[in-house]
Amino acid sequence: MSVIFGTDLDDSLTGTDSNDRIYGKAGKDTVSGGSGNDLLCGGDGDDTVYGDTLYGSESGNDRIYGDAGNDLLFGGYGTDEIHGGSGNDSLNGYYGNDRLYGDSGDDWLTGSWGNDVVNGGSGNDYIDGAGGRRPNDMYSSASRGRGEIDILIGGAGADTFNFTSSGAGRDGQGIAYAGSNDYALITDFNKNEDVIKLSRNDNSPFTSYTFTEVTYTLGASPDGLPSGTGIYAQFANNTSAAPELIAILQGVSPDTLNLNASYFQYVRYS
């Protein structure tokens, strides 16, 4: 195992193929763990931290800590645990079943692929369980929540839960968690301060890249799943199919919510 320390300057620190411990200290650092199960700490300053090699077959189950500053934190492959620390941070788990913690500050948290737990912590956070691409790769597919069950926790503050996909190209645009056997579970939705973003239309390989209208209904969550309000989507080009569950608001009764209220916001893609 290698232990690597940065300086108080702006450092570029890269780990090895083994299990590393890398500490950035002060400065605007770039930290890359390489493969292996790494412990990565950005330290003070606005840091960029990569959990493992993003463009190869290497993987590792990493622990990543942004500490102070406004940090960019990427999990990469593997099952990662990412902590934003203080500051307004951007966290992305990418592949694997990850755990993301925004901690304090107004953070942007993206689970991406896999069954993730995303916890905003304190602050006004933007939480996206299914979005995201590999960095610097406009041709990669964006996760749209298909085959995933993500747990989303806003924490204290006025949080935004995103259920839209703004990807272009082969992954399309529109609704997230639209497939079978997938949904997002929001454990602490508060209609007095939180917002849920939904897409009014959908364009994807599953709709032949042609936009189709989407309508929503609220109802009790299905038997056997956490109790609360289910958000269901119905596609105009397939009205004979049963509405699809995309999210559950745990512990919230359907008769206390209104799809026309300000806590539901709608996006239309073109």
C-alpha cells in the first residue's frame, strides 16, 4: 500500500495499482486513485478527485472525501463511498452501487449507474439518482435509471429531486426510471420546501427516438414496496400498458399531494 501526501500548493497526485491512501492537503489538487481500493482526501481547496481509472477495465471500491472547498468528486468503477465535506460540491458515483453524501453546502449529487444511496445532507441540494455520463465522453450512454432502485435522501434544506434525463444521442431525453422493476425511493420529501422535476415528454431508443407525451398520476405505492405515494408515468404511444412506477415518496399519503402544485416542476424537451 502506498501513502501519498500533497503539499499546500496545487498538486497532481496519482496512485498505484495497489490500495493507496492519498491526502491532498491545501491547494487546488487533482487526485486520481488508479485501480485498487483507495482512500482519497482532497484536503482544503477546490479539488478534483477521481476514485479510479475511468476509461479502462480497472476498478476499486474507493472512499473519497472532498473535505473543505468546492470539490468535484468522481467514483468511477466499483462500489464507492463519497463524502463532499464542507463547500458546494459535485459528486458522481458513476458505475457500481455507490453511497454519496453531500454533507454541508449546496451540493449536486448524481448516482448514475447502479443501485445507489444518495444523501444530500444539509444545504439546498440537487439530487439525481439516475443521471450522468462518463466525464469528457459525449458518446457514452447516460444512465436513465433502467434496472436500478436508488434511495434518495434530501436531508436538511430545500432540495430538488430530478427525474428527467437531458442526455442526447443514443440515450435520448425525457423520463428517468421508466423501465420495469426500477424506481427511486425518496425517504424524506417535504412538500413545503422540496421540488420534484418531471419530464413532460420522452425520446429514447425505447420510443424509436420520437418524442411521446407523458402523463403522471399519484397513488399508493405497490404492495410489497415501501409505503407512501407512488408517482406513475403513462406514455401516450402505449396507453394499453399499465402506468409505470418511477418513484415512491416514503411516508407521504397520496391525498396530501397535487401534481399541479409548485413542488412539482415539469421539463419539456425538443
